[in-house]
Amino acid sequence: MTVNTEGYESAVARYFEAWNATEPEALTKAVAAAWTADGSYTDPLADVRGHEQIAAVIAAAHEQFPGFAFRLTGAVDGHHDTARFSWELVNEADGSAPVAGFDVITLDGEGRIRQVLGFLDRLPGA
């Protein structure tokens, strides 16, 4: 399967929409729009599958970092059904970004995320 650049960028935009949703209903809808029903999210701190568990990980990140938003840094790169991109978690009040990472996503034929493998490049106090 080949996804064009717009397909990767669209999938990543939906991914960030989910990560930046703070209201429960918006989060539920955004996760369902971004991931397949059996989609997964794995990083050094989480290994979850399914919309409910993914939404719980996102909600926990917002509890830990209130007033922060996830932002894409740089371009989305991809081939076949896989894309990669870097991001930062930005404090919307002062612009600081204490957390940064790099994610690799695998998409289904509809452009929805089947799998996320996340890497944390910068953590507070690390």
C-alpha cells in the first residue's frame, strides 16, 4: 500500500487533534477518528490498545501537564504505510517545551492509525 504525503500529514493532523483534545467527548471522537478500533500506542511509559485505553493515556498526559499542547516539529516523513515525525509538548503560557519525542505510525488502508511507536527524547529533570 502506498500513501501519499497528504495522507501521512492528514493522519498526523488527526493524531495531534486527539492528543490536544481536553474535553472527554472531544477526546473520544478524536481518538476514534485517528485510530483503528484495535489500534495501539506504545512508548516508554505506556503500552495500550483500543480507543478507551488510548484516550486514558492522553487524558493522563493532560492531567500531568495542564495548559500544555502537543506540536509537530519539522516535517512528516513516510513511505508505504508508515510515517515518522517529531513533536514537542509546549506550555501555552510561556512557550517552554519540557517534553519532546519522535513517533512512528503505521496506517491502515483508510489512513487510520494501526500502531504508534513513540520515543521520548526530552523529559523534565532528565
